[in-house]
Amino acid sequence: MAAGAAVRGRGAARWRRRFLAASLAASLGAAWAGAPAGAAAARFDPQAAATLSGPITTGTVIEPVTAHASELSTDGYTEQEFFAAGTATAFRALREPGDGRWKVAPTTSATYQTRLIVRRPADPAHFNGTVVVEWMNESAGESAPDFDYLNPYLLAHGYAYVAVSAQALGVEGGKPLLGDVATTSGDGLVQREPARYGSLHHPGDQYSFDIFAQIAKALRAPPKTVFGGVRPTHVLAVGESQSAFFLTTFADALQPLTHAFDGIFIHSRGEGGAGLTGTALSAGHVPKDLWIRTDLSVPVFMFETQTDLVQLGYAAAQQPNTDRIRTWEVAGTAHADAYEVGTAAPLLGCKAMLNDGPQHEVAQAAFAAFNRWVDKGTPPPSPPRFRLASTNPPKLALDTHGDVIGGVRTPTVDVPVATLSGAAPVGSSPLCSLFGQTTPFSPTTLLGLYQTKSHYLAEYTASLKGAIGEGYLLMTERAALMAQAEQVQFPS
């Protein structure tokens, strides 16, 4: 994850630069500036595939941190763990222009062995042919936020899902940026469960890009045990927050060389990307207004929240939509939110009610549109961007209720009962800065807007129908969203 605070002007810019530098430095964990022991001059093979072994049965699996643990078997799914091994290449940049058309050269190579968690339909006949590969997040202990945000859609539609320990911190240990919510030691898989993971080793995050590509290659023609004997038709990359920084760099630097993925879903990136050498953003040469290159042959979808635009500086990296690039800026959302942490929200100690906007619901619709784009060639909708009140520093234009103007619209913001902000209160902790805030309207405001609950529900229902029709929400979410609206309390 990456964090932000409600600050303005030059102070905001300085804060953002300091935070992004610290964020990437911490998230890179065990990465270093030089070559690890045993590294050799690189002979880069863009078609190299990892060797997969497993399923692993020794010891106890360490699951990604989640507030949404579910019994996969009830959805007809099974989970297994595999190891991926090979020799990966690190790169240096020959050119890193802001338009994303990077040119890189191999430097050193080193061996690795990391882990994959595979979740797939227990009956291979129910597999829809698409594999979703998540670059797991390391900001607060290894987690897989996009698996949480994109369900129940993924499980309901027969996707196979693979979570990858792509970075050194998850394997070798280190100090996460936001502290480890699972352990206090910052130990990696190797230390936490040596009986199972003692053979793993990661040479550093400068190799993580090629490791990720090699795993994607291996998943295209895997051992029969991985997907029940079925070969996938599409392999898609996803990553949220810190992982989105890495996928931004991957798209510009490695995807054109390896053609590893059929599409890339970048969820909540900021103004730049991760450094190829494992350095922090400010210590390297990564542009702070970095685009996704427009000459890629595969679709790239960017999903951005209000926090991402301002506190993380994505406003400086906005780029036009093309036949291969789509961006949805989603009104009423924060970088992290109440859905992501579930019942653990009170344990965060945040000053304000966490943002409970429609990120989860819209993310599912976004991914459904992204998959159609990959599979059928049908581009997703191209919604308007957020309106900015100023660009330097970036500041969102807000309506009279304090909600953002523009972006993907849902009844949560068009028929509001609260102000949904991507900015946490001033003085919030780095962790709480991720979560924005929700400020419920007073009874007087509700009565002034809608007069009665029945009038509110009528407006909400009409807005919901429109959002579903435009493709920004799935019909399968209608009942749950209506139930939320029914719970709104009006004064008697």
C-alpha cells in the first residue's frame, strides 16, 4: 500500500515525494543496489519459463493476510501451493522517458525459488480458461488485496487465480513499510515456516520483474497438477497499491520484451513506478509523471481512487485513453477502505470513520470489462475523469456535499447519504492516511435532500439502474446495494 495525508501546496508535494521514496524503499525490502552472491553476467532469454514443482504438502501453508478468509470449497474451488524456480535477469535502464517507452539492458542473473498459491475450480470443466496472476503486496505483511476486491466475481465465473510471492521481502523477510499485521518480526516465509519454505530464496527485487514474467510463461503450459490438466487461454496480471507501482514498471520495461501477459490490470498506482534496480523512487531516475507506453499490444486497465489522484500524485501521470489503455477514476473511493479491513477496522485506531465507498463493487465491474476486452476485443467504457479545481498542486473539485465531481458515478455519490473522501483527517497516521473517511449526513441534511426515505430509495434505485446499464456495476451486486440503501436511517 501507499499512504497520503490531507495536506496542501508545496508541503503536499514535499510530503508526497518523501512518502513515495519511503514507500518504495520499504516495499522493496531485501532488494539491494548491488549484485547478490552468486550473481552472474546476464544472458537474457525473454521466453524463459520458471520450473514449477508441487503441490507442496510439507509443513503448514502461510496464507496471505486477509479480512475476507473464505471456505473455497463452498464455491467449488480448491487451493494448492507450488514452488517456482529458475534463473532471473536484472536490468538497467538505457532510456526511461515519461511516455513509458523505456529501453532496458540486462545486467546480472541469479537463481531463485519462490512460491505460488493456486486457487482454481475443483472440477477442471468449470475453469473458464483465464488465469489471474496477482503480484502480492508487501506493505503490511504479504497480502493479496485484489483477490479480495475482485470476489465473488472471480469465483462465480470460473477463473483460476495465482498469488505470487514476487518480492524478496515476502520470502526473505524485512521490515514492511506499515508494519506486519501478521507478525511482529518481519520474518519472511523462510523464517516463519522453514519446514515448508526452507528451500526458497530470492536474490532481490531487481530480479522480481523477470521472476514474474517467467512464472507467467510457466503457467501457460504448466504441469497437469496446476490447473487439473487444462491449459489456459489467457494469463492476466493484477496488482494493487505497492504492487501497482511494480506493474507500471513491468508494463513499460518487461512486457514489450517478454509478452508474458495478455492484459495488465493496475489497481491504485501513483505518479511513478518502481525502480528497476530496487532503489526508491526519488533515489532513481523513474519519472514522477510516468505514463503506460502506448505501443503495447495488450490491454492495460488502470483503476484509480481519489487518494491516488491527489495524495499519491497520479494526477501528474494521467494520460488519454487509447485502444489499448483505459483508466477509471472512481468517485467516492479511497486507496484502502472499510471493505478491505472488514471487522478489523476498529483495531487500526483511525480518527475518522473509514471510507466505505463503492471500490469493491466497481472493481468487480471493471475487471469484468477488462476481461471482455482481452477475450472479445470489446473496449471498456471510457468514463470522464475527476474534475480538478487546480493542477499544481492537484486538488479535486467537490460538490456542495464535499463529494468529488466527475469520474465513475454510482448511487453512492449521486444519491449520497455521506461525504466520501479519499483524504483522511490531517494528522492521521501513515496507515490511516490510506483509508480516507466517511462523514454521514445529518438528519436535517437527509430530510432536506430527500424529504422521505421512499423518495431517497426511488432516486437510489434509478441511479443504480443507470450505473448497471453503463457497466460500472454488475447486476449481481444489485441486491446487496439495495439492501445497503434500505438500512439508511431517516428521522421519523
